[in-house]
Amino acid sequence: MRPSKSASRPQQNNINPNERLSSALKSALGHPSQPIKRRKALAIMFQGTSSNAGKSVLAAAMCRILLQDGYRVAPFKAQNMSLNSYVTRDGGEMGRAQVVQAQACRLDPDVRMNPILLKPCSETGSQAIVMGKPVFTVDFEEYNQYKSKAFSFIKDAYDSLAAENEVMVIEGAGSPAEVNLKDRDLANMKTARYAESPVLLVGNIEPGGVFASFIGTMEVLEKWERSLIAGFIINRFRGIKSLLDPALEYTLRHTGRPTLGIVPYIRNLGLPEEDSVAFKNGNLDQTPPTGEHVEIAVIDLPHISNFTDFDAFRIEPDVYLKIIRTPQDFGDPDVVILPGSKNVIADLEYLRKTSLDVKITELFRGGKKELIGICGGFQLIGERIDDPHRIESEGCTVSGLGLLPITTILSPDKTLMRASAKHLQSGLAIKGYEIHHGRTEGGGAVPAVLREDGEVIGAGTEDGLLWGTYLHGLFDDDEYRRWFIDRLRVKKGLQPIGRVLVNYDHEPALDRLADIVRQSFQMDEIYRLIGLR
């Protein structure tokens, strides 16, 4: 089990930080031989009063609306910070939110849509993915020294993508009103000014204070920044819209900007979340179905990555997807899944500190419960993890949970690839993608997942009760997911269904979202702002 396609991490010794970052980018990405000829594209940008305001979902809705109305449209987010990433067909890594937005445009995901992705790997540092390639791991202060250079890659990516499309739908990051970060903020007003795009400021009304957020944001913006704000969008509203009229009038008088949309709270949206905020705060937690069902438990790791691997289970009527945060949360699940992790060593320490490791081991060793590890979770269930290149630690070696006779060596090389494979126990073909550092080996484990090129990318025990794989997204496949659920049903004494009940397909969800947003936005005015009226 070894990575076969990778991007090398550059050497970092004896070079000052700014030179190191520049050198890394030149080495990994090169520079265009000719400047990209800029084409002024029409654009609209969604910024938020905070993270999790809903701007990524509204941007996806706008992408689908424009597509439905016959325009060539593409999404763009200059810089994203997320552990929820995806691999494009050509092996580039990008944020998952822009993948959904690309699907809304019926485009193949393209790293130009998210030229810079930061994947936090500690409290103060991130791995920087630039134009789809991991080029360095850097702490936040060091990265701030580099931001002026990073913007040149953002501009090149935007210009190249804009030249191929009629309209660009741009998403900001966090809030443009973070006064301690504004001078270094690449993803909000600086991008809006470069794209010459009007900005719609999105606020989540659910926690309260949305009108204060609109007004407060306007107050701390520079004059040129305020000039780019064209109006406000209220998101996740529940209630009678007319009750908002006094606040809408007050906000208009105070800021001179209208509210151009009031979007209702949309239940069961059916689209992946942009980041782990909703996952972490419990907003995605489910209640058990009333009828016959199986229970799938997913461990919430501090550095969980690609938590959307399990989204497809949420639409199954006979599945209860349960998130485990403490040993007391377990109950009596039918299977426990250890998900991906951006810092396996730190998350292993967390499992031991909270005694989650004890509970996981007890459930498995009882012989009745199945345990699965996905990517980082696959590494965790092994005997040992070595970090000689200091990818996640100071070069230590740690003992894993010791449940499977495999060992992992973390490597500077990163595997980034789309993959087709065969799940050996079911005999079914599955598809997904790999994003991982390191190499996992173990002669005592039984192959469980075989990639089409013959590489073993998953292994387990003979009885199939314990196994893991590097393949993200395998549960998105409807046929395999139903086989997996039916096997759990049989173990529980329930009859298997024997047929696919639901299709995990984003198309109906995107059309439904577009319909709701179209009815909620003042579309004529927004089209006028874009320049389409």
C-alpha cells in the first residue's frame, strides 16, 4: 500500500521564509511564459458577516440559476481554509465547496476555481495547497509574509477562468470586517475589487443579530470597500417576512443599501457542507428513525477531514448516522467508523486522552461490532505510525490502536488521485479519491480494497469485521452503500432490502436549491447588478 502519484514537498533548510515560499511555488507551479490576457467578465460576489453564514450554498444556487438561464458560468474562491477537500481528474486538490459549485455549473472541478487552499494541521499552522499542489506547510505568521505574492496566483487563476465564461460567481471567506486581518485579506474585498464585482453581504439570521452584523460590517469597511457592497441577503429565515419590515427599513436608512433577498431555512438540503462548522456544533446530528434501522457511529476527531464521506448515509431511511464525541455517546452501534484526519498523531493522542480508544477497542474485541478506518482512520487502527520527516510531529514514532497488523510511515510525498477500485468482500466496483501522506504496509493483513492498477489501498481481517482503506467517497456509490447497509441489517437480524432505495445525486438538490433561492432573491435587481439587464 504505497502512494503512486504524488507532489513533492520542497526542501526548507537554510532559506528565509519568504524566499522559501517563493522558491517552493516556482518549483512546483512554474510561471506562465506569457502574461494571461485579461478579459473583463461579468461577476457577482457573495461575502458573509461571518463564517457559516451560508455564502457557499447561495453561491452554488446562483451558479445553477445562471446556468438554467443559459449563461456560461463558473465559481471562484480565491482562498479557502478547510479540511474538506477533493481531488480533480488531473490530480489537483481543491476545496469541496467549489466542487459543489462546479457541479451546479455542470463543469468539471478545476483547481483554478480555488487557487489557494489552506488545510489546518495544528493550532497555528496549515498546509498550503496552491493551484492544486501541496507546496509547503507554514505557520500563519509566515504565510502572512507571503500573501502579496500569493495574490498573483489568484489573479492568474481568475483571469484564465473568466476568459472561458460569461459570468463568474465569487465566494468570499469568513468576513470582510475582521479589522485585524483586513490588510492581509486576499479572499474578500481585494478579490472583489480586482474582479470589479458587486458584493452581496450574506447574514445568518438564525443566531440573532443579523442587522447589527450588516450595519457593523459597513461601519468598519473602508470607503472603497463600502462602495462595492450592493446589498444584503438574509439567510436561514423562519417566520413571517413582513415582521422584518421595520428592520429592513432601518438598515436601508442607516447604510443606504437594500436587502435583496430573504432566504428561508432549507431543511434536508442534500448538499455537502463547506466545512466542519455545522458538523462540529451538532447541527448535522440526526435523531434515530422510528422503523427498522442500523446504527452507524462516526468518531468526531479534532482534525477530522473529509467528513462528507458519510453524507450519503443521511439520506438512507433505514440508517441512523450517529456522531461520537465522548465514550458515553456510543450506545450500541452496528459499526464504528474512524474518519480521515489531517493530524493523525494528534488525534491518536486525543483518543487516548478521552478514553475513546478504550471504548473503540472494547466494542471491536467483543467480536460483534465492525470497525472501519478511512484514510487517517486506517492509519490509526494499525500497530505503529512513524513520522521521520516531521510531517505531524517532532519526528516521533507512536503506537497505533494495535487492532490491525499494519504500520504507516508518514512521508513528505502526498498522494492525490481519483481512483477506481474493487471492494473484495462484496465484489463490487467502487470509485473515490485518495488524499494522504505516507505509506502503509502489513503482511499480516488481508487485502480489502484493490485499486484498478493492482495497488492494495485497503486491508483488514479475514472475517471482515475490521478493515480500512485510503479511498475517500466509497459510500457515495448507491449499490455499494446498499450492500454495506444490508450486511449490517442481516447481522442485526433484519431482512436485507436487496435494492437501492435512494440515489445520492446532487442534481435534484441543486435544482431545488435554485428554485428556492430564485423565489427569495430580487432577481431582476441582482441581474442588473451583474450587468445582465
